[in-house]
Amino acid sequence: MWFTSFYFNALYKMKKIDVRTTFVCSFPEEKASLRMYSKIVAHGDVFYCIPYSADSIGVYDAERAECKSLKIDMPTMSGGVNYRPDAKFFDAYCDDKYLYMFPHTYPAVVRLNLANHEIDYFYHTLTEMEKDIVNDNFYFSKICDFGDKKIMFCNASKKIYFFDSSKMMFQEWFSMKQEEGAITLAVAGQYAWLFSNYNREIRKINLVDKEVKTIRDLPKELSYGSFPVTRTAIYNGFVYFVPGTANKPIKVNMDTDDVSIATEILPEEFMPEANREVWKFSLLEVLGNQLFAYDDVARQLIKYDAPNNKVTKDYILSDVNSRSGKNVIREQLLLDGKITDLKSYLEYMKR
């Protein structure tokens, strides 16, 4: 498994058998910052790290053990969403020829040619939705598949769109209420599920006849915070929603629409500091026949194997033999002031 660091400029790989991580590289010409990359897209033996706060696409060729950075231009146009350099792109996918990166606040869809690494910027792709923008929070979060199409929810315009890569255009498909504060989207068959952070309800949308069912009967023990849910995945007949700032993950039975606490991926209990919210999950993905989640508070990788009714929760261990990795981490954390005394060093080691 491959992942990037939340805190500094580093790519890691992790052996599945013992969940021990090994430092791979730092991407050149990139200064360490929080949440540099939002996703890794693999194409053969090459990994593309999608820039969130980073200024370039991080590229690692596993066969050649080579890394490089592909610089992303500063926007030459402005859009209806306020551009934030620390929130450029959130999701991406690739086909045989191109890598497509979808904007969080960057005012264009960006396409990378996988053969020659030329980058094209499609500002006009957002033109039609710009006129419908009702807030300046962000454009897109998660991309989903609907048959052979890509489908996504635009938080700024409150509409669901299909994306046509052959024309580099969006097609509006469904409009939500203007007050919807949804971020998460999951799709299976002819249905899509959205969690409304504003109304704290779940929308089940029939994408064929465009009928909407609102699911309001959520577990009583669920508390929300300012940004309740950020990620979703479909697994084993359920739609899973994991926190942001909510206290517990939940799941929706796709047949009955009943909502319950997802105890199988419930991490260790944690008592937050008074008057301080904590951000909980940073991963929820179906890989193979397992559901993977990572809880930032408990610092555990949770794996749910439904066919075998097995749950494992592993702390991620650093490779203490990786001198280069330790040097990179130490230098970046010291320079950024993240390790200033014994207490903060021990806190880092716990992570």
C-alpha cells in the first residue's frame, strides 16, 4: 500500500503482511506543508500524487525508483469559487492516455498526458456551472462511476453533473436545494446517496427518474459538530459514511434504508479537549474485497473483511531502519517547529 504524509513532503509504502512503513522519497522542489496531496492515482508502475496544498503533481516510477515533480501553473483566470493554494484538487482518475484532476478550488479541470507529461488547463469546462454558483466553498470532492460515466456533486452550485472526457465538458443532471451542504457522494446501480451536512440528513436519489428520498431517522447517539461527514463508500450491501467531526461512523442498508452505527469500523473511543473539535477519518476505500478506513485520532488502520467476518485494527509502524526517511522527517518537523521539546517528540513517536 502506498500513501503520502499528512504533515510533510514524503511518499511511503507499507507491507500488508506486517503494516510496517518504509520511506520512499520526498518530491523535489516542494516545501513541506500540511496535507500536500489528496490522492494517489496509479497507472501501471507509476504513481501520481494529486496536489492539494503542494504546487506540483508528485510522480514516482516504482520500476525505476525515480521521483519528480510536475509543476502546476498558478491560475490565469478566476472562478466563482475563491481559489485557495492549500486546496487545489481533491479527486482524480486516469484512462489509458490522460490523468484528469478535478478542482476543489482551482478554477479549471487539469489534464495530464501520461505519455509525455504535458499539462493542459480547461478553464472553459467550468463556464456553464459558474453561472449557477450559490456559494464559494469549493467545486468538487469525490468522483463516482455511473455505468461508463463519471458523476460528481458540485458543492458550489448544489448540482450533480456527468463528466464527458471526450469533450472535456460537464452535463448537468440533477439540482439539489440551494441550502444543501453536501460533500459526500456514493453511487451504486441507479442510485446515489448524499449526506447533507447542512440538514444532517441523507438523500437517496434515483438517477434515472430523478426521484429523491430523504432519510431522517439517524441514530440518536450520533452527534455532528461543524462538518459531520466527509467520506463515503459502498460495501457489502451498505453505504458507509465516516466523520469529519461527527462522533461515530454510520451505514445505510441499501435495501431497507435503515441507518445504524457502523460498529465494525468504529475506532477506539477518544475524549477530545474541551471546546475543541477533532477531525477523525482521512480514509475510506474498498480495496479488493475489504473495506479500509483510517482513523486519525486512534491512529489506526481499520480493515473490515465482511466475507470472513473479520475486523483488524493496526497501528501504523515506521521503518526504524530507514535513515533517509528519519532524516527527512526530523529536518522538516524541526524546521516547521512541530518538534520543539521532549513532549512533542514523544507525541510524534506515538503517531
